[in-house]
Amino acid sequence: MVESRKKKNLRNQMLKTREILSESDVETGSKKICQQVMELPQWEQAERVLYYMPHRREIDLRPLMKQAWLMGKKVILPRAIPANRLLIFYQVDHLDELVLGAYGIWEPQSDEDRRIDPQELDLALVPGVAFDWKGYRLGYGGGYYDRFFAGPGAGIPRFGVGFSFQWVETVYPEAHDVPMNGVVVPTGLMVPEK
Ligand SMILES: Nc1nc2c(c(=O)[nH]1)N(C=O)[C@@H](CNc1ccc(C(=O)N[C@@H](CCC(=O)O)C(=O)O)cc1)CN2
Ligand SMILES: Nc1ncnc2c1ncn2[C@@H]1O[C@H](COP(=O)(O)OP(=O)(O)OP(=O)(O)O)[C@@H](O)[C@H]1O
């Protein structure tokens, strides 16, 4: 299906804005977001949480992953399978186990012993290019997270994370888009309107 021009323009514009953030902007925003997520009951109560490794200037959740390990919680990371655009999940105990995957993102190696069934996830923290007032998410255009939340990941609490400028009025959602339950920005939790 042809993507709307508006959606493409928004993606380009948001990525451009994100690209000019400094490393310290990313670090400061990321630390605040990690702090906010730690206060979410959904994170506090979760044992297995899906994170992601930062790509370009995405929010860096590594401080939160480290906190999770300290608290005895499990850290789960996705591996993207470009052939069918599916995500598969693995438990990770150290960041030095990761390898560079498709798209140049650090990912877990395929090790069946560490594979996690999507049903076992208590919470998913989701990266995005933008999120809107209704909780819809704009990603890089692969449809990976939409496919996951429409299928095996349906019902898993899902929270977007992003800089405040990434919270926008609309991302021009399409029928396949699955809204987030909330979006965490550096100043707190944004709750989508109905
Ligand atoms: N950190 C992180 N991990 C993630 C995602 C993400 O958005 N962020 N994903 C979310 O789905 C999945 C991977 N999907 C991705 C899809 C496209 C691109 C990307 O960089 N696309 C290039 C064009 C690539 C090409 O055409 O070769 C681009 O945007 O310029 C990255 C990740 C799973 N892991
Ligand atoms: N549940 C689904 N089943 C099949 N195809 C889907 C599904 N969800 C999305 N797609 C397809 O994936 C493509 C990309 O979708 P979209 O533009 O919403 O991606 P995105 O959310 O920006 O990307 P990503 O999740 O990878 O960051 C679209 O062509 C869409 O039709």
C-alpha cells in the first residue's frame, strides 16, 4: 500500500529534528525517561520487560536495563527478521552478548535456549519516530511492532518512549496501526485520549 505523503513528511521531519540533538541531549532525556518508567506500576510489577537497543538518536534505555538486572528482573530484546518482518525475542543477561543485526542495530544472537515466547512478556517499551495524542505510533516504516501487537503480542501492555517533541497531534494512523497504552516522555507519562 502506498504510504501517505503526510506520513512520510512527518517521518522525515521528525528524524531530522532528532538527528540534530546532541549526545548530551539524548543522555539527559534518556535518564529522565528511565526514571519515569521506573515509577510506572506496570514496570515495577513486571518480571519480563521488552526493551530495545538505541538506534541513531533514539532514547537510550540501557540505564533502565541495568536497574532491571540489579533488581533481578529479566531483560528481553528483539531480533528483527527482515524476510517476514517479524520480531523474535531473547533474554539477555549482558550487553556484550549482542551482535550487530539487520539495520545496524545491536541484537541478541539466535540461541533457542534464551528464546522468549511473546506470551511471557509483561510489558513492552517501544521506540518510535513520533507518537500522537491517541497513542498511535510512527516508526521507521517496517511495520514490525504493528505486526507484533496485532498478532502474538496482542494484549501485552505497550508504552512508547520518546522526546517531548515526538508527542504530536496526529501521526496519520492507518487501519493496521495499534495504539500504545501510554507514552513516556522526559517530563512524565502521556495518557492517550479516547
Ligand atoms: N532500536 C530499535 N530497534 C528496533 C526497531 C526500532 O525502531 N528501533 N524496530 C522497529 O520496527 C525494529 C527494526 N526495524 C527497523 C526498520 C527500519 C530501520 C531503518 O533504519 N530504516 C532505514 C532504511 C533502511 C533500509 O531501507 O535499508 C531508515 O529509516 O533510513 C530500522 C529499524 C526492531 N528493532
Ligand atoms: N498487522 C499487520 N499485518 C500485515 N502487514 C502489516 C501489519 N501492520 C503493518 N503492516 C504493514 O507494514 C508496513 C509498514 O507499516 P507502518 O508504516 O505502520 O510501519 P511503522 O509502524 O512505521 O514501522 P515499525 O513498526 O517497523 O517501526 C505497511 O505496509 C503495512 O501495511
